[in-house]
Amino acid sequence: MATLTYVYADSTAVLGPLATTAEPHSYDLCAEHASRLTAPRGWDVVRLAPEFVETGPSHDDLVALAEAVREAGRPAQAVMPEGLPPAQRMTEDRRRGHLRVLRGDED
């Protein structure tokens, strides 16, 4: 993987290691496209590494993804302000897809 950054003022395309933050005029490329990159006529290409190796997700990436999926799968818990009269309190009764049916408490 590599990040391509255009420096318009210098008519230069810079290929470097995969960036960790998004920058204007920067594009992430796979190793195949990074190795085949050509610049427009009159532009220079600066390669900061001789070759770019395709990398897969790291162990930390996979753990973070698994945690995000687990968190998304947990049922939502309604947080209700305390001290409201029973007629104003709402509780979550049932969930269907992304819609929720809310019913007022009957005390």
C-alpha cells in the first residue's frame, strides 16, 4: 500500500508509505497501482520507497473491527431522565430493524 500525494505547485507526484491521516490531494493506492503509476507529461514522480508491498489488516485492525461489530449488535438501552411524571416516561418496547416502537409507562 502507498499514498499518492500531488504537489501541484511543483508539478510533482509523491508516492510514499501509507498515510495515517487524510490529507488534501492524497490518495491511497494498492501495491500494484503504486508500482505502475505514471505522472502527466511534464510532471515528476518521487518514490519514497523502492517498492510497495501489499499488506493485509493487522491483528489490531481485526480486533477493533470485531469490537465494533459486537457493540453494534448489543441492544440499545434507553436512557430516561429521572423525575419525569409516568405519562412522560417512554420505554423501549420492541425493536424491528432500525425502527423502534415506544410506549408510555402505565403506572
